[in-house]
Amino acid sequence: MTDFLQFSIEQLPELLKGVPITLSLWIIAIVLGFFIGLALAWARVYGNRFWYALSTAYVELFRGTPMLVQMFFIYLGLPQIGIVFDAFTSAVIAITLNSAAYQAEYFRGSVLSVPRGQMVAARACGMSQWQAIRYIVLPQALRRVLPQWSNEAIIELKFTSIAYTIGVVEITARASDIGSRTLEFFQIFLLAGFIYLALTSSVASFLNWVERRYYVPGVTHAG
């Protein structure tokens, strides 16, 4: 135990240098994925046949293939047809596109959970379909989706570690480098695991607070 503490004190500053990269990857990807997922959900629920088919194909493609394959395709495959991204950008694109597919399904289920009668009532009051979605359906759907979306946010934070495979120097990459230099793989990856645990626990606590903050009796479930 003493050896691990001493090792942690020595290596933690170097390992923590990867935290900003990990968080940057995660924040950009989860935010972009949110808006893309919301658009995909709208297309699947309210779009015409063309938009429904296109959004469904997108969701099935990105949910049906591994994120690692998607990341390699973007970083290593696309350059062969003249489309080149650096490692960080490739990782952001892959995580974003993958996350958007899952978020779209969460949003779609949440929208469908809002009673149809509310849309009918809104239209009867003179609202357009867009107004009814914006002011009636969407506020309820976003509150209802928080528990599922929270899980997705935490999962994507952990998935940022995959970016290590294409050379992004985040937490896992730094842990691997330190392990290669010190040969203390057990201790360094245990320490990296504690860092990921601290990050995911912090995010989970914040999202639980958001759930309680926007809890509406009869509409949402308290976290």
C-alpha cells in the first residue's frame, strides 16, 4: 500500500495531464451528439418517409458497428480517399456520430412517451406542429429522457479511452506510456481507473442533481 501511494504521488501529475484532453473529447462529442441525436429523433418521429428512412439507416449503422471500427475508418480509412483528420478530430467525430445514434433512440422513446392527446390539443388551440413540439412535447420529453441520457453521457466519458488507439494522448495513453517506462502496469492502470471513477462519479452526481432540479411530479421520475 505504501509503495502504491508513493508511486501515485510521483506519477499522478503526469497522468493528470491527460484529463483535459479526455474532458475536451467528451464535452465536444456529447454536446454535438445531443443536437444530432435530437434531429435524428425528430426525423424518425415526425419526418416524412425519406427522412425517416435516412435517420433509421444512420441509427442502425452506427449502433450496429463498433466505435473502434468507426474511429479507425475515419482516421485511417478516409485518408485513402483524400479526407484527412488529425487524431483528436477523428476521435471527436467518431464518438459524436456513435453517441448521436444512441441519443436519438433515447430522445425518440421519450418523445413517444408524451401522450398523443397533448399534440392534438395543442394543434386544436391553433399551434403549428413545430410550435406544439417546441413548447409542449419537447420540454416534457427532455425531462423524461434525463435518466437514460445520463447513462449515455457517463458511457461516452469512458469510451474516450478508445481514442488512445489512434494516438490521442488522453488518460489511458499517458497511463500506457508511464507503464512502459516504469513497468508498473498494475499500479498505473489502477491509478488511471481511480481517475476515471472520480470523473464519472462527479458527472453522475451532477446529472442526478439536474434530474432532481427539473423533476415534475407525474411527468418525470426523481433521480
